Amino acid sequence: MRITWFDKAFWPYISTLGSAMSWKVTVALTLMVFLSLMEGVGLLMLVPLLGLVGLDVSQGDLGGVARFVSSAFRFAGIHPSLITVLGVYVLIVSAHGLLQCWQAVVNADIQYGFVSVLRQRLYRSIANTNWVSFTRSRSSEFTHVLTVEMDRVGAATHYLLRLFATAIVTLVYVGFALRLSVAMTGVAIACSGGLWLLLKGRVEVARAAGEGVSQTFRGMHRVIAEHLGGMKVVRSFGAQERYVDSFERLTVRMKQMYLSAIRNQVGSKYWFDVGAVIVLSVILLVSVEALVIPTVNVLLLLFVFARLMPRFSEMLQSYHSFVNAVPAFTSVIETQKYCDSTAEALPEKVQRLAFRHSIRLEKVSFGYGATEVIRGLDLTIRAGETVAIVGPSGAGKSTVAALLMGLIVPDKGRVLVDGTELGATNLKSWREQVGYVDQETFLFHDTVRANLLFACPDATEEEIWLALKMAAADEFVSPLPKGIDTVAGDRGIQLSGGERQRLALARALIRKPSLLILDEATSSLDIENERRILKTLEGLRGQVTILIISHRLSAVQGADAIYELQDGKVVEREDLSDKRGADFLYLRLLGENFPKRC
């Protein structure tokens, strides 16, 4: 079965808009109906006005309209003089203007409200995506959909509402024209329909251009994110011009697409307007020469058609613009479906999980796609211990950390905390007990205080400074220009590498974790900064369970036990409580195996 554009984009868009903004859409449609009725009443007022200025409005179908208006005035107890008719006309126009203002506000509420609902839904879906799926996606694509594509969805909503409003008003003009001349109105509608059919191919061009805009914007966001995020590397390789050239090509392509869409749109309008003038001319000629319609009827018919044909043109323009923008909605929905299909399971109830005895990986296997990283791993970490995991790159060390945090779920085996399997019902409770520091420290472009409070929003001033002191970070925070309220800069650029790492450690410690994981947290530090952090960890011995993942021997010397991983399996475990066993392991790692593999 062939899936059409209506099945893929139009009906899903209408359905989603209706469900998200149901009562507001109802209000908007009601206002459109009232506005069209008032437009019709305004047209009816022209009949008595023409009669009062001396034209004969009693002939043919127009006479029936005149009698209807006269009876309406009598029913209201108003004598149809020039002053009263003009007064009623002014009131109608004023009321029509007020309703238009109200309609504009309601339409804007629908437009931006719909975008807000979609944006919130999508962001929640992105936030709940499982870790593996999230890391396989470009963050720039999420940013692109949340910003540019959402704005285009808002534009599509604006054009659709304008299309509906114009269509309803057009029906009023068609109804009035039918009262004046069924034959001529039929000719006008048939000709307008024919023009729409002739220009149908341009609608397909608009749709294709809209999809092209989405793809080009996606590429532009990717280039921007890569260039700005990796500016240091880009400059170090002198590759600025390559990225600038790539960006320029995308901007030129974007310009060409927009120009193509505009040419297509104005071309459609031009041919429709030319066709409309020809239709009006034929109608006037036939009305006067062939059908011998009374002069006043011809004048009114001409007036109505002069207002009606631009409405058809406006509808065509709105439809073109809508078709051009609505591919953005498809992009939003597809992104949300992907995120929802890979989302972490949401438990019906949350279970508390206490850690007092041990964490155990029991015959755990895990792979990224077809590549198995962990194979039947058995590993135990007792509460209060400082445990180290060493091994070559690709051995699965960081994957073990991700398994312990619950970021990923084992393909086989179990992760047990005090005998309770880590799963959806207790995952939130467990993550609240874990502090994590990795090699690539991420700090927000905010104050030192805000970066710490991110991990524990309810922390007191005393707890903030205690965490800084425990991480040996208070000594560099205090002299900062604004102390704890100094802005760290984008990703902490205002601080040195060692300062960022100590601040990240303080952020992990402020939440008083049961398990502290340091994933290569000292590998990029100099000896002095590493010494400070290791001294901090020594002070936490016995209070916090610590897992250290490192390539450096100096980082694991204070551990109670060392697990050596190779090809996703533990190939060596040493209990370092025995001084002789510890010395032997250090010498072995330092001398032969450790340097070669790590």
C-alpha cells in the first residue's frame, strides 16, 4: 500500500494539533465562523446602501436579498435611512475588527502553545532515552529538532489557521455570489478549481523544498556543533578554513532552497492572479452581453468576485507555505518515536534501595551491537572498600562503571546491590547514591556554587564548603574574583584542568554518595593535582565505597583490591591487605604487563 504525503504528514499533524489544542482550536474555528458571518452581514448592508443612493435593487435575485434586509431592519425596529444603515455598517465593521483582534490572539496562542507542547514532549523523550541510544545520536540533531524544526512547525500552524480562516470567509462570498447568479458563480468556482489543478505540481515542489530545508538545517547544526565544540582541536590543526568553507556551502544551499521555494510560491500566485483577472473579465462580459444581468447585480457581482478571487489566491499561498513547513513536523515526530522506542522503562512504583554490604556483577555480559565488550564478568565490591579496575583500552573498564551506575542494562547476568537486582523500580533510588567523576569534566557555564548545587539543590552553605574542602578545592575557590559565585565559563574554561577536576570531585561528594566512581579522573592531571585528589580519597577510606578506574599505577596504589580486566573478563584479582602481595603486584604491573596493555 502506497503511503501518501497526506498519510505521512498531513493527517498526523491535524490529529496531533487537535488532541493537543482541542478546546483552543474549537474557539478559533468558532471565531472564524462568526467573522465570516459578520463579513456576510457587511455584504448585505451594501444592498440597502445601493438602494438609498438611487440604484434599483428590487429586480431579480437581488430583490429577494433587499426584501430580506428590509424585514431584518423592521424586526429590529430600525427605519432604514442612510444614517441608520451607515451606523449599522460602522458597528458591524467595528465588531468585526474586535473579533479579528481576538482571533489573532487565539491563533497565536494555538501556534506557540502547540510548539510548546511538542517541545516539552520531545525534550522529555530525549531525556528518557536509554544511554546507548543517546550516545549513538548526535546532540546537534536533537538541538536542531528542538529549535529550528519546532519553529517551522509553529509557522505551519500559522499557515494552516490562515488557510481555514480564509476558506470559511470564502464560503460566505460564494454563498452571496450564488444568490446573485448561480451560473456565473459556478463558472468562477470551476475556473478557480481548474487553476488549482494546473498549479498542483508546484505544491509537490514546495513539499520537496521543505524536506530539503530540514536536511540542510540538520547539516548546518552538525557543522556548527562540531566546529565550536572542537575549536581547540580545529585551530591546532589549522582547519578553520575547512569548516568555514563547509559552513558557507551549507548557507549558500540554504539560500538557494529558500529562493527556490519563494520563486515557486510567487510563480503560483502570479499565474493564479492572471487567471483570476481573465475569469473576472469573462464573467463581466458574459453577464452584460449574454445574460443581460441588471446593472446593480453586475456591480455587486463584480465587487464580490473582486473580493472572492484574491481569497482563492490567498488560500493557495497558505497551502503552499504549510506544505513547505510541515516536513518539520514529520522530523519532530520521527525523532520522538525513536526516543520513545529506546526509552528507559518507567516503573509504576519506585522502590528504595539501600547499600550496606556489597555490589556484585554476576555473570554479566554486555555488547554494543554485535561487539561484545563484557563477557561473563563476576566482580564484587564490598561496602567501604576502595577498589581499582585496571586494564588496557577497550578492556571494558568504563562499561563496568556504566553497568554499576545503571546507565546500561546487562544483556546477560545481573547487577546486585545487597542481593537486590538493579532494575527500573529502584534505578532512581540507586543513582541518587552514586557520585561520578570522569576524565572529561563537564562544568556548566555558571557559578561555582550553581555547579555544586546541580548535584544537590538543597545543600547548605556549610555543606558546599565542606565538599570543596574534602576535594581540596577550597584553596583555589576562595581567591577567585567573586569566590564561590565566580562563573566557571563554558565547560569550566576559566579554570585549569586540575581545578575543574577537583570541582567535579566536590560536586560528586556534596551529595554524600554511597558509591564514588572515578573513571580515569586523574589521568590528565599533573602529579601535584593527582596527589591532592588521592589524598582526599585516602581521607574518605572506610566512609565511602570508592571505585577507581585508571591506567596509572599511582592512582591505584591506595586501593584495597585491584581487578585487572582484559577482553571483558577479570584476569587477575589481588587483595592488597598483604604488604608482600601488594609489592609484588605493583612491581609486576610497573615492570612488564601494565605498560604493555595500558
